[in-house]
Amino acid sequence: MLTNLTSAQQEKLETIKQSLTAKIQSLLSDSNKQMSQWTHWQKLSTGSQNKIKEMLVAQFSNQLDKQKYKLKDLFKNKFSGD
């Protein structure tokens, strides 16, 4: 079918192909930029999640230590007769 085209038709077809390719490349470029931005945000959020987790673990550990000391003092007072 394409072999039966006149040279003018082939030129028009080539122009259309080039135009479509340019539009697609532009859209792909925009999509790649957006994907890159999303990936960057995901990396940032993962880092933030890890920092939040570390802070929560530290706070929990600190509270646990406080409760252990309170319990030790309570038992110390109970067994020493105070």
C-alpha cells in the first residue's frame, strides 16, 4: 500500500510522521520529568519515615528506661522498709 504512494504523498506522510514523533517526544519528556519528581519525593519521604521511626524508637526507649528506674525505686523502697 505504501509503495503505491506518489512522491508528494510520501513527503506528506513523512511530514506527518515527523510531527507525531516530535509531539510524542515532548509528551515523553514531560512524563519523564514528572516520574523523576515523583521518585525524588518518594526518596525524601522514605528518609523522613526512617528518621521518624528512629525518633519514636528513641522516645520509647527513653520512656521504658524511666519506667524501669521508677519500678526499681519502688521495689527498693518496699524491700528496704521505707
